[in-house]
Amino acid sequence: MKKSIPTGMVLVFLFAAIAPAETASRASLIADVETIQPGRPFSLGVLINLEKGWHTYWINPGDSGMPPDLDWQLPGGCTAGPLQYPIPQVIDEESLQTYGYTSQVLFIRKVTPPAILTGTTSVFSVKAAWLICSDACVPQRAELTLALPNGAGESDTPSRWGPAFNSTRRELPFADPAWSFQATAREGGLTLSILPPAGEPADTLARSRFIPMESGVLAVRSTERQRTAAGYSLAMKKQFPTARLPDRLQGLLLLPPVAENDNGKRAIPVDVPIVEDITTQAKENGP
Amino acid sequence: MNKLMLTGLMMLAGLSAIGAEPAVGNAAPDFVLPDINGATIRLADFKGKTIVLEWTNYECPFVKKHYDGGNMQELQKTYTGKGVTWLTISSSADGKQGFFDAETWKKMAAAKKAASTAILLDRDGAVGHLYGAKTTPHMFVIDDKGILVYKGAIDDKASVEAATLKDAKHYVTLALDAVLAGKAVETPETAPYGCSVKY
């Protein structure tokens, strides 16, 4: 049957599936409020919509690609928190692994306006550069601007983007002190020991993946999982022998969804010092 | 692909363990590829020279960053002027991004004023896989004894933005300058960045 499909038809399907690069993604600067209030924090977000077949990248793009480059210009007196990256998908290519987003992604930044707002509006802008890839990669650039009226301390005025912000907030990595991690440097790599909280279903760790914040250090594709008495350990090799391990292991432990969580995306941030393997040292230094 | 080249590649396959990419400090595996002018180029013919292998895809934005402002051509000119053999390799498969026929290649290379020793067409990806070329650009430096002394990124700025070229730590020039001065390469390996090779 497969052989009888005319080539022309296949081509039509291919073209229908992948939007041309010029219109494959668009970005906008949005806020979760209609009006900003003196000293009251709100959220700004860069929303990137992607056509089917295209993806853009996480803070660590993985083996290829580029993280979004967002250059923010905030009005004087505003302070802003770090850019928050939603939990990415792991995208496996032939011999490469990348981390990113399809369809839609919202990068959120919490902004606190000054205690005294001058003028009637505040103008926020972002010079955005991001890379989108399908089979090929195309750089995208945009200068995004958002003017919001200055309030005088009235009650909140949620914007129509509220639901988008809320659903993205549910997809942010969630620091959970019930999880405990330890990273130990080993010959040629490191081991991440994971102690899950009681009640974490036994099989989820078997299907977990660790993705590092820093690219080019760990060969995460060759992670070896091992069940331990109290949890799991993930052994990862360095990407190449002379790669230098950082002082801290930072990244995300991606967990498969649990039944009650219809959101489907779960990730626990990992940020622990990488300690030397004391047992090995003791052996080496011993009598 | 002619019979001679096929034999050469089969010999290579026999010599190198399957899936094992050459490690820094080991001999760089030999290969035979046609260049865009139809000549047959064998790596071993450049024995005694310092060699650069540059994986490319003219349509990849990371490659464009290095070519559009003339930076890559300048490097090719500078180092071939110092006796280095610079081989630019395309492993794009037929129908994939960066694949062109030899005539188109000749026109593009001329328009770009490419100054490498030769541009090689690795259409079946055999040499790309042999070296474990993952991205464009992905760079390899081989010393005059045929030992691989650097592999990885061209520089430390994994970006498509031309503005990042100025302050980048340029791993390949550092490796070449060290090798030409008879010194050890300080950073012999880095993780490459760019577009995936379009095998």
C-alpha cells in the first residue's frame, strides 16, 4: 500500500506539515496585569508561538541549538527577578539530544515597579533573539514593546493573559525540599544520588531523566540508572575526558507524570555541590 | 563514488572500531573524498602538515555567523598562508540542508571567497561519522605527525549573533598557534556547538 502513494502527494503533506521559516514563529511581550501599581510586583512574559514542526530552546539547548537571548529594557526604578524557563521537552535527534519547546512557550520575569510611578504609562521593551529549528535552523529577531498604564494603588486588574501565565507557572520546575540530592565526582564523570520523598511511586524514578543546566559537560544520553536502598542513582560520564566538572551540579530531574497530575510535566530542580568521592580517596591514601 | 574511494573507506572501516570516534592524542583516521572540483583528496597525502578539518553547512545560521563577516575566510587565508592544510567538509545528505551539486558549490565558494585548501563532499556521511562530527561548525586540528590535537567548537560563544565573535575565546586559533609553535594545546577538547550535521 505504502508504495502506491504518489510522490506528489507525499510532498504536499510535507509542505503542509512544516510552515515556512518566515512565519514559523512569532514573539510578543505580555503582562499578567492591565495596569501596573506602585511597588506591586507583576509578571512580564515573552510569549513565543511556534508553528507545527518547529522548536526553540531551553537555557541549555543541549548538543545543538541556542538558548533565547532576551535583552530587557525596564523603566527606571523597576527591579526584576531572574528569567523563568518552563520545563523543556527532551528532543532526541539521530545522534544528538536537545532540550526545548514546541507549539508555545512563555518565559516569565517577575517585575517590581518603583514605589512612586511618574507619568501616565510605563514602557517595557525586550530585544529578543531566538533560534527555531525543524530540519533546518532559522534565527529569529524581534524588538518587543509593551506600554502599561500607571495606576495609583488601585486593586489588581488581571489581563486577558492571566490564564497563559497561570498555566506556565504550573509548568515551572518546583523546588521540593522533600527530595534530597547528592552529587559525587567519580573517575570520568559523576553520580547523582536521589532520595525521593515517601509516597513517590516506585516506578517514576526508573523513568526519570536528569538534564543539566550547563551544556557540554555531561554525556547525559549515556546515563546509567541504578536502584539504591533508599532511591536511585544516576551515573553520568563527562562528555569528553578533559571536560571540567563545575563546582555545583545544576539541572532538572524530569519525572514522568503521576496519575493525579493532568498537567503531565514534572521537574524537580537540582542544585547541589559536587563532592569528591571520599571512599575512593580513603582507599588511595590508605596504608 | 568510485571504486578506489570505496576501497579506501572500506579499509578505514576495517581499521577503526565501529562507533569509536578518534580521541585527542590518537592518530587521525585517514579518508578519501572528492572535492568540489572533482579531484580526489586523501588525508594521508598531507602527511607532515598541520591540518584543519572544518565541518560546514553554508545554510546553517551558526556557520553563517563565521562566514558572513568574512571571519572564517580570514582564518583559512591566514593559516593556509602559514602552511596549514585546511579542509572544509560538507556531510549534508542529498535532499538535506546544505547539500549542493559541485557546480553550485564552486559558485558559492567563489562568492564567499572561501580560502580553504579544498572543499570536500562527504555525501554519504561516512567521514562525518568516522570523526563523530556532530554540528556545523565542528572543528578538528591534526598535527604534523598525524595526531588529533584538538576537536570541538570553533570558539566559546554558542550563538548565531555576529556580535559574539569579537569577545570569543577562539579555540581553533589557540590550538593552531600552539601546534605551529611546537607547544601543547591548552584546551584540546570542547563540546561543539551549532546546527546538527544534516546526515
